[in-house]
Amino acid sequence: MLEPHCRGIQAIHSPYTGIVDWAQVARSYAEDFRTAGGDIYTNFEVEGFKVEKQPSTGRIAGESDVLIQLQTRDKLTLSSSHVITCCGLHSDRVAGLSGCSPEPRVVPFRGEYLVLRGDRCHLVRGNIYPVPDPKFPFLGVHFTPRMDGSVWLGPNAILAFSREGYRFTDFQWRDFKETMGFRGLRKLVMKYWRYGSVEMYRSLFMAAQVKQLQKYIPEIHPEDISRYYTCTQS
């Protein structure tokens, strides 16, 4: 048996599904970019874009006729003929600054992971993911072996009060105001408030989350797991 400790009615085996270390992937991309002559600036918070028309004289054939200046909070400026914005949890804001539509809006949800105790990792041999319920916009609990041999359990999905709110108590007024003012979120909450309440309950009481895990692997017990990594997703 591929997963002798897992219980279920039926399953789809995907032998080529795996896990990668995305932090290492990003570092490798960065190394390739620098090798090709590029520069990478971190802690570079963009506050605005300024577009200037370029004079035709002295311009190379095929070169853009506009120059885009990126203005930062620290009063630094970068100039380019083309800009691609891809800003994660702040994508909608930066899109709005660039003159594009801020839709779809970013609504932050905190995803909390549990980790399986080291001597119990043999209970999970590969990725075990439940089939999503099409009635809900959530994926359910995941059992994920990591590159270092650990096994992560989760994540859940809890509405966050800050775009970078990795703790339950993190609060940022601007983020909260924008989130609560978004009509799409209000519709989501009205439709799935019961499911969201259950997610919140499981977040506060780990024993409730263990019961969810035991639907798939009954041999998991509360003493086998501990709280671990938290992410913010949208």
C-alpha cells in the first residue's frame, strides 16, 4: 500500500507530484538574473509612478518613447522603459499606483500549519490532499512531507486583520478598513460564515484540528503535533 496509515473511500495516485523549496528557487532565479547583468533591490517600497514622454531625437530604433520613474518611500528613483508589477499581498495597491485597476482586491487570510512529531513522520509517505468540496472556496487540510523530512499539516484559512499579520493579534488599521470595505468579502462572509466560524474554532483549539486530521490518518493524536509555521495568503 502506498499510504498504509491513511483512510478513505477512493484516491487518485499522482506519482510525479512533489515538493520544492521555493525560497531556494527564488534565490536561484536571483543568481541567474545577477549573472545576466541585472540588479536586485530589496526593501524598495514604491510610492508612485511617473511617466515622461521621451524626445524622439537620440532615441534608438525600437526604443520606447516613454520613461517610467519608480519613486520610493526613501526618495530613491529608478527609471525604465517597461515595468512589470508583481507584488504579492500588495499587488492591488501597486497596480492602482501604476494607473491600472486594483481589482481583484487582496483579502488577507492567515494560514496556520501544524507539524508532525519527528518520530511519527512515518505515518505520511507522500502528499495527502483531500478532494476539495466544490461548495466552498477552501481546500481542506493537507499532509505535506517537506524537503527536510518534516511533515506539515494544514493550512487552515483565518481572516487576517493585517496583510502581513502572521499572529492572531496582528492588526493594521488601513488593511482592516480596506478588507471590511470590500463588497466581495462581505458577500463571502455572508455565504460561508458557518464554515469560517468552524475554521476559527479549530485555530483556537488544536484538539478540534486533530479530529479533522484523524478523518484521514486515525493514528494521529494531539501529543503528536505542535503549532509551527504561519503564512498569509489571499
